Amino acid sequence: MNWTDSLDIAIALDEAHPDVNPLTIGFVDLMEMVMALEEFEDDAEKTGEKILEAIQMNWIEERE
């Protein structure tokens, strides 16, 4: 999984962290959570605010 796989990342985060509210998580914590996913294989330098925002939005939608 890479940073561009925002929907797949969101699904994995939802499964790995069912008790976390994606509305309240900061981007630094979100980045750390993504990088800790077993399936994730990209570099931290390849992300930015827009990518993290897309992941967060997809995660919020997964919860609804």
C-alpha cells in the first residue's frame, strides 16, 4: 500500500483502530498510524497535508 491508496489505507485504519475517532486525530498521529500498518510500504517524505486529508476523509466515510 502507498500514500495514493487513500481508500485502502482508510479501510485498514478502520479495522486496526476501531476505537479511534477519525474526526479528532491530528495529521502527525494519522501519518504515524498509516506508517505502522503492516501492509504500508511507502516513505514518509512522499506524503503531505492533502494526502493525509484524503485518508482522513475516506476514514470518516468508512465509519458512516
